[in-house]
Amino acid sequence: MSLNDYLFYVVMPMLCLSVILVAYRFFKGPSIADRVIALDLLISIGIGVITVYSIFTSQATFLDDAMILALIAFLGTVAFSYYLEKKEEK
């Protein structure tokens, strides 16, 4: 079994299953914090999909997009945590 076969038949179905489970939590989440965490996890799974696709096609340029997406997700999570902290002070 080559690396491409492993990525296509093992890793991608696991990522797809995790997207379905996290999307359920994103839509069903009882609080806004649960939804933000689910969104952050969806972005992380998207980064994994981009990385697998980059390895599968042997094009490293997609990794730059994944890195930018990771930075945006991190900044969004930090901004939301700052919002929650300020909301609790009131």
C-alpha cells in the first residue's frame, strides 16, 4: 500500500466522517462557545484536507493556503475568547 493509497482510502474518509460529526455539533451546539469551538475544529479539519490534497498532488503551494487559514482561525479564536472575557466582566 503506497502513501497515496493510504491517504485516499484511510485518511480522507476519516476526515470526512469528522466533518460530519463536527458539523452536527456546529448546528446543534447549545451555546455560542460550542459553535465557535466547532467552527475552529472545522477549519482545522479543512487544513488537514488541504494538506492531504497537497501531498496527493505533490504541489507544495497549497500548504501556504493552509498556513494562512490556520493563522486566521487562530486569530478568530483569540478574538472570541477576548469577547467572552469582556462579556463576563460586565
